[in-house]
Amino acid sequence: MEKKDIEYFKEFLQNRLEELLDHADGTVSGMIAPKGNFPDPADRASLETDRNFMLRIRDRENKLIKKIKAALDRIDDDTFGICEKCGEDISLKRLEVRPVTTRCINCKTKEEAVERSLGL
């Protein structure tokens, strides 16, 4: 992979990481703030549903944050864009779609086929 490609992905991942961390800060402060007293159980249920939905989104974002940090570590140790399974280069097209990936399309396809056959 060319140096300009590495720099592009590094900048992209760092920007995405900052964006996700900013969202996480907003969620914490939003959950600490009091929401008032709801005499109507339906209003309270709606608030709880919204809160649970937001927590699920933030949990997914937290997992993505970990993957982004791992991808940035791979950039630093010159293993970014190399399949951890077979050692071949991961295509730029695949990295553009999923820059946190650790597997080339062939290895990932095989892995998913095995998971489907095992019912996972």
C-alpha cells in the first residue's frame, strides 16, 4: 500500500474516532441530567425506551471505537491493510468500505461460510 493511502486512512480513522468520542460525551451528560417526573406511565416508558435505544447505539459505537484504535495501532506498526489470516494485502476497495477490517475478502467470505454451516 502506498504512503498516501496509509495517510488517508490514518486521517480518516482519527477523525472518525474524535467524532465518536464527542458523541459518547454527549450521551453521558444527557443521561446524568434529570428528566423530570412523569405521572403518565406511557411517558415514562417512552423515555426508558429511548434511553435503552441510545445505550445500544453507544455500545455499538464503543465497539467501533475499539476497532478504530486497533486499526490505528496497525497503521503505526505497519500491518494495516494486511490480512491477519493469510498475510495477503487487503484490497483498497475493501478498506474504503470497511477501514477497520483485519481480513481480506476471501478469508472473510470463508469465515462467514463456516459460521453459517455451524449455525452461528
